[in-house]
Amino acid sequence: MAAPATEMTKSNVLVGTITRPPRSLWKDAWWQFRRHRLAMIALGTLLLLVAFTLIGPLLYHTPIDTIDFTQALKGPSAAHPFGTDDLGRDILARAMFGGRVSIAVGITAVLLAITLGTSIGALAGFFGRLDNPLMRFTDLFLSLPILPLLLVIIYLFRDSLRAAFGPELGIFLMIVGVIGVLTWMPVARLVRASFLSLKQKEFVEAARSIGARDRRIIVKHILPNVLSPVLVAATIGVGGAILTESTLSFLGLGFPPDVPTWGRILFDARNYLDIAPHWAIFPGLCIFLTVLSINFIGDGLTDALNPRKTS
Amino acid sequence: MRWRTTLAVSFSAVILASACAQPGTTGTSSAPSPSAAGSAAAFKRGDGGELKILYWQAPTILNPHQATGTKDSDSSRLAVEPLASWGPDAKPIANALAKEIPTVANGGVSADFTTVTWKLKDGLKWSDGSAVTADDVAFTFSLIKDPASAATTEDNTEGVKSVVAKDASTVVLTYDAPNPNFYQWGVGTCCGILQKKQFADFTGAKLKDAPGNLKPIGTGPYQVDTFKPGDVVTYTINPNFRDPNKPFFKTVNFKGGGDAESSARAAFQTGDVDYAWNLQVTAGVLKPMIDSSTKGKMLTVYGSSVERILINFSDPNAPGDQRGEPTTKHPFFNGADGLTVRKALALATDRKTVAQQFYGNGLSGKPGCNIITGIPEFESTATQSFCDSFDVTAAAKMLDDAGWKLGADGVRAKGGVKLNILYQTTVNAVRQNTQALMKTNWEKAGFKVELKSVPAGTFFTNTSPDGANHFWSDIEMFTNNSDPDPTSYLNGWTTKQIAQKSNNWQTGNYNRYSNAEFDGIIDQLRKETDPAKRATLVKKANDILILDVVIIPIVTRTQVTSGISSTLKGVVPTGWDSEMYAIQDWYK
Amino acid sequence: MGRYIARRLLIAIPTIIVISFVVYAILALAPTDPLSQFGADPRVPPEVRARIREALGLNDPWPIRYVKWVSALARGDFGTSFMSHSSVMDLIGQRLPNTLAVVGVAYVIGVILAVPIGMISAVRRYSFFDHFATTFAFVGFSVPTFFTGLLLIIVFSINLRWFPFIYDSTLQIHDVNSFIDQVKQSIMPITVLALFDTATIARYTRAEMLEHLPLDYVRTARSKGLREQVVVLRHVLRNSLIPVVTLVALGVPAVFGGAIVTEQIFRVPGIGELLVRSIGDGDTPVVAAILLIFAVLVVLFNLIADVLYAVLDPRIKYT
């Protein structure tokens, strides 16, 4: 006798649906994300890099500022896995230490920029009467000259920040603030453009017809659909923030010269490219891997949060 | 009041003395003479092609009296010349408008040092063909002296009563009072002679609108062809140049921009340029480039440039309006045992390693012991042993013995005062490396060092709180240099020159140093006529500054640090005038 | 739409005035100084510096200087540089061709390359092409331009001796040879810049197309029997262009004032280099003039972008 086929009876179907517990949007997204292989690898890499900078110094005890001219510009070796710089300082230790600052600045500044940009863009795109003033405000910020603005901000705020938070945290807050406040504009323009387009779609009309209020429509309905440009901006922004921080340092407007952020190490190494390329390759690789993994995580997130991709 | 007025016998008297001792010379340079005395010509005019010069700061104006930096005074020098130039041994040479250098011996300088008579060379013509006369010289002087012109070279006219044309080719310069520094006006970058005709309608406040600022008519070997401010100047031969056999190169391309490292590459690695100016590049990058180069070689000469650390005698952390004011005292540099702390800092300063590692020990600098340097008569030897000693352990012991005990955080403290130092300088790879090295050593001695680097544009201004003038840090570091006569330079450490809020931090004594003995020496120096006595005074002033640890010299830097093409010949650098002072002699 | 444009143009005027005021205030407050060039040189004593400051008009309080500047602008006078005493317009005029020849060309190349690259990456997602393009893009914006520039110089100028690395702005193009020379001297800075521009725009194009490809209307189009090429090009691409338009509109003013590092490394005498140097020198008339032009371009191009949105997506209405 053949095995009885599972009959598609009404009760079967019902049981099938009931035994699966209800899932929230985020759990669903996480489950979807996990299926994206590249994103998972990227997540792993990013976590590894973060661990590298946070825990690394606890395991690798070579100090970051021991000057030893006899060891200068030596390539990777057992004693110095990443090699040494022109003062004989160990590059691995410096990359670990500075990486904390670079990653922290990169992620925090971008979060600030995205938050500001998305809020302003959403409000401008959704509310017609706010569009003009907010976009002119954006135009103002786009026209601001970064360098003199930085000089003024530093002139006005550095000492009080330094007094309130101590030299390191004070400068960190200032740099994150400056980068965040000067890079939100493209995000705002992009989000607004998406909102202008999506606002006219049927699902918004539908939501309104069942009585959804503006805030709910913005946050729960439209915003999840504008994620893709925002995520791209975020991934590009992290690399940009890390590099902007290095530009600030070499202009003398950022962290003190002895804080070895990745961008700063790259900058110090630039004239030794033909003599000691290892000096630039390692921090460059660190930045590259960070930015690349954030990108693939972003890819995974876009897929995960895209309602049309659920299987 | 002014620094170079009144009865002051400068090194010029020293020249006099040495001139008298030497057989029948006029005190001109004894170095391979670049003067156009019809020397056996190795070339003829126009034999060469294009001369490519690269500066990493681009010229922005070609009138030397509106120059805002070396780039402008150098680029204008190809066309606009002074009466004479400062040669390599800090003595004037007659390679420009003057026929010979006036001295007391040849009657050019009056016995009481009040009058100097300059005779112009015969048959001098401007590049537009008209004749050069003494009127042009007199006109240039009055143009500069006029306060409405806001000329940047005005300082050298202080104390000059008049400059008059006695006849078509003779100029008489008269000082207010006997001035042994009688070459004060007329020699060097301060005193390029402009054509009266070109600037006659643009005197006073109109000077800045003069088209001659961008295309001056001059007597130099070249004339300006095109000028794009901030970018490039192109020159062609001045057909009316006085020596028919010079210059060698048909055209000159004077380009600016970029940075020193890539300029070095252009000179040594690609041979794209013939003259790359001021290669302030760390030895670790420069030396390999030079050693492996087939296209270029290094051209250096020492002058008076010293990279030094200044110590703040006021309190940079005093609250409110009192910050950095001379009425406050620095907690440990100017405390009861301030000299001990300062000496300890100096003892823990490793200038030899800095000179070796970053300046290539002779490549672009050597360990610096004196603040007045470059002229043998003024070089003090009393500071040598102080300079040679570097001992971190001894420094630590010095502090410990004085009661500065090591705290749990590794910083020495006494009576609640910690040895916390904020150390500022400009953004520059060599300086940042120097800072890193100093920090390591000083922290071993028990100081705590925080580093700060400031962009040059905000460092060298009296309006910036990060600036050298405000000096709101404990120590700062930069380079400065002096004229052959150091009186005005030394004046920068007198009490009257203390920079403070009331004078908008404009004066030169950034250290807030006040020493009556030092002030007295400078007063004497202004009046002293005897050369030997002057030398003693200068050395004494130097010794006070060094031994009292007001400044810590680190490296005596080369004044000229340029990369030139291996095929470029005839270049004799001087540490006291523009690098372009004798460009008519260059050839390939 | 016509009314909207007219209204926007009207609002542009007070916007630009406000922007110019804020910008001028920032410049005045920034602690830069045209006299900083003299360093600590004792040969330029305080009295001389004071006189120079007076001659440059710096002793007036900045609101008065602002008013003077605006009234001069109204007469068409953009001021004179503190450093070279030459007309600001002349300076900008000398530099504009160089900026357009290098930064402008790089931007055009960037856009032209980026859209197809982004498109193909989206259509063939995770293919070799996509991975290669992604990695390439990420090299483009995770490595600073001073680095890529220097790397290219070392490889192509110093080792291979193919290209000069000092830009000669006196080069005139009048025949094939000089054109080739111009290409040789600008190809490296153009590559550095185009790399960055291409990378950014390609990423956005790809992301937006990925959003649109799975949508219903695409399925409909395909099921109507349209060729894939037509579907992608005529339908999907057009709808995906909105963020690209946004970015391009933001990027054009940046062509005018950006590329600072690249211009410095290759010694291209462009407007970016002029801007940065003038800021460091405290040369306010030059900076203020450039920033004003920049602000006008920003406002103008954002307006153009907004108009283009309405063209690309007819559902967009402006109240």
C-alpha cells in the first residue's frame, strides 16, 4: 500500500500556519540576511576588524610609540608583522590603536549624517510647505566652505570641548560633529527625491484611507522603501568619513599628530611608497576591508528589508 | 624705536676691518665671483634652451616691494635688481646696478658713516630700451618710504634721511645719524629698483593697482613674458641686459605649486626641472632620492636659519584675559627653580638624532648650538658643551633633586604643579617627527607632553589663538633667520618687544622674556662702533639666550636647500640673498 | 511647472544673499590672515604690517566690509586679490579652463562610465563583472586621492616615464601633437578623479536599479514580449535615474570648487587650488567671490534637478 499523501485538508493548512510562530519585521529581516552569504562573510570581517582594534592591543603588547631608528622602514617580520615606519615604530600596533578611532569616527559620523539627512529629507519630501525652506537650508549648507568653517568651529569650540570632555573625547566629538554636520546634505536630497516619488504611490493613498497619520506613513510605510539610497550613502560615507578625518589631521585640524588613525598612517606613508610600500599597504587594506564589508552588509540589509524578496 | 637706526656699528665695520687687512680689495666677496666683470665666458647669450624652475609656493606678485614671501622676491629678481647683492660670505658684491661697492676706503662711504654714494654702471638700460638713471633709484626709495604705499620692504628705509640723484649715474644716500650698517638700504631683496616711468602714476595708495606689479620693467637678465598669479611666470631674455654675453638660457619657466616632496622627485627622479627650490623633505626620503639620482644633485649653503624651541615665560593657562600675559609667570618654566627645569628640558633634548635622522646630518641641517650663526665673527663657542650634552637620566635626576617627584602617572610634580607640556608647531612631516622624538625623551625625564600641529596659515599670525604670537602653549617650535647684521633680530627678545594683548600680540618677543641685562646689551649694541666690541656683545647676547634657556636651538638648517639638474653649472648659492641673485651666470 | 520655476528663481535671489552673508561671516571670523606669509620675519615689523592691513581695508569691521563687497558686486566688480592685487575675475578666468579641462572632463567621463557600469552590475548581479566593478569602486573611494595620485605618478611618471607629472598650463592646443601632449599631462589627474566619480555614481545606479528590477511593471513589460534590452533601458533605467540626477546636480558645482588634493598633487592650476590657497592665505576677496559663484551654481543646479525629477517621474507634483 502506498504511503498516504498528505492531504491538503483545511485543517492541515491551518495547523501548518499556526505552528509557525509569528515573526516581527526585524527577525524576518535577520533571517533573510543570514541567507545572504556575502553579507554574512562581510559581517564576520567587520566584526573581526572591530575585534582587531579593540581586543588586539590587549593581546599584542608592542607599544605604538617606541622610536628605534635601527628598525626603521623594515618590512614585515616576526617581530613586526606589519613592518615599521620611518621612526621604527611598529605599524601593527599603531594600526590597531588608530583603527579604534578610525572605525569609531567613520561609523558615528555617518550615523549622524544619515539621521540628520534622512529626517530633513523626509520632512521636505513629504510636507509640501516644508519643502522650500528645508531645501534652501540644504542649499546653504552645501555652499558652506568646509575649511574656513572648520577653522571657525575649532576656534570657537575646541577649548570648551577639551575642557568639558578631555582632549581625546573632546576632539572626537568635534570631528564627528563636523563631518556629520557637513555631509548630511546629499542624503537629504536623495531621501527627499525618493519621498517625492513614493508619496504619490497607491500604498500611501491606501494607508491614508484607513486613517494612518502622517508620522506613521512616513516611518512605517515610506521610509523602509527609501532605504536603498540611504544605505549606499552610508557605505560610501564610512570610507569618506575615515578619509575626511585623515584630511583634517594633515591640515592640523583634527586629532593630534601622534594619534595613528588609518588615514593618518596612510598620509605619513605616502612619500615612502617607492621605498617602503608596506607602510601604506596595511592601513590601506584595513580601510578597504572596512568599507568593503560595510558595503556588502548594506547589500544584505537592502535585500533583507525588501518585502518582495521573502520566499 | 627702530632697530637699525642711530650709531650702530654692524658687521659692515667688520668688513671694513677685514678689507683693510686684506691687500687692496674693496671688501667684495672672495668666493668664486659671480660679478659680471667680463669673466672668461664659457657661453654666449641665448645658447641655451629653457630653464625650468619649480617652487612649491607659486609667485603671486612680481613687484618686490609688494612681495608676501620668498617666492615673490625670488621670481621678481630675474627682472628687477637692487644696487648690489649679498654674496655667500655675507658681504655685498657688485653684480647688479652698482659699478662697485662703496666703502670708506674708496670714498664711497663718508668717514662719519652718514653718507653713501652709489655709482651706477655705465650704459645701463631698462628692458624697454630707455636709460637707467639715478632718478629711478631716488624714485624707488621715495615710493617705498611713503607710508601710503604699504610697501612690505619699508623697514629697511628706517633711519634713511634721503636718497638723491646727484647726477644721472650717481646716487647719494644720507642717513639720519651715523650708521655703520651703511648697506642697510640698497643691497639685497629689500631694494629692487623700479622704473620711474612705469610707476610714476601709481605712487602712494595707488601702488597696488599698478600693472607693473604683474609685469615690471627691470634691468635684470630676463623680462616677464606672461604671468599667471599663483601658477607660473614665463620669461624671455632682456635684450638690453648689460652683459652682451649673458644670460645663457633663452627662456625661463618659473612654476609654483604642489609640495616639497614632489618637487624633489621632479629634480632627482624625472629630471623634469632644472632647479627645485627649498626641498624641506625629511632625510629618509631625500637621501635615497639623491643617492640613486643620475639627473640631479643637491645645492646647499648655510645661512642664519635655526629651527628652535621657544619657552614660554608666561602662563598659557591663566584664566581669561590674563592668558599668556607677561604679568603672569609660567608655573614651572618661570617658577622659583625655573632655570633648573628649563635646563633639564634642554638636557633631555636630542638634537643630534634630529639632525642625523631628519636633516641627514649635513644634508639639510646640522645640530644647532647658537641662535646667531652663519657669520664666523659672531659664532659663540661658549655654548658648545651645553649643546653637546644629551642625557635623559641626568635630566631626570636634576628634576628629582630639585623636588620634582615622579607621580603614579609617571609625571613629575611639586607642590601640586605637574610638568605638563603642550608643544605646538606647524604641520610638516619633519616637524612632526621631531615632536615625536622629543616627546619620547622628555617623557622619560618625567614631563608629560601633548603634541599639537597647526596649519602654517594660522600659526604665523597674530590673530590666531593657535598662533606663535599668542603662544597659548608651553613651548613652540619654528624656524627664523636673520640679516647679516643681527641687531634687529636680537631686539626681538627685549622687554619692549614682549607680545601681549595690549599690542595685539604683534611684536616679536613671543617668549615674554624680560631680562634687564639682555636689554642693556642690545642698547649697547645699537651704539657700539668698534667691530671687536660688537662681536663680543653679539656673542654675549647669544649666550644669555642659550644658557638661560630662553630658546633651545635644535638644528641649524641650510638656507638654500635646492635640487638642481646635474648639468646645470655656474650656480653659486648665497645664504643672505635671493637664490636667483646671480641667475645670469647659470649655464649648462 | 512654469510657475514653479519662476517662483524658485525668485526665491533663489534672497537665498543667495543669505548664503553670501553667512559665508562672508565665516570667512571674517576664521583666524586666517593675509600677513601670515611673513611668518615671524622681523624684517616686517608691526608698523609695516599695520599699514598693509590698513591698505587692504582690513581695519573695517566685517559687516561694513560685507556691505562694501556687495555694493562692488552690484557694479560687477568682484574685487582684487590681497596677494597679487590682480582682479579676482582675471584669476578665476585664468583657472577656469584648467579646471574644466581636468576636473570637468573627469566628471563627464565618470558619469558616462558609471551609468552603464551600474546598470550591468545590477542586471548581472554577483556575476564576475559585478564583483570586479564593486571591488574597483571600493578601491576608488576607500583610498584617498592623494594616495592614488601619488601611486600613478610613481608608476607612470617615474618608473615608466610615459606621462609628465607637472601640469603645464601654458600649453595651447593647436594641432594633433599638442593635443596629445595635453592628453598626456592630464590623463593621470583625470583618472584619479574619474575613479572616484565613477565609483560613487555606479553604486547608486546599481542600487536603484536593483530596487526597480523586481517590480511588477518590469514583469509586465517582459510578459508583453519586449526585449530585455528595451525593458531595461527604456523602463527601468529611466525610473532609476532620479538619484543619479540628484548626485550629478550636486556634483557639478563641486567640479567648480573641488578636486583640491588632486589639483595640488599634479600642480593643476585650477579653481580648487586657488580656493584652498586663498583660504590659507586669508585672501578674502578671492574666497568670497569663488564661494559666491559656487553658491549660485548649487542653487541653480538643485533647481535643475528638481525640474528633472518632474520630467522623469510625472507623478511628482510640487505644491
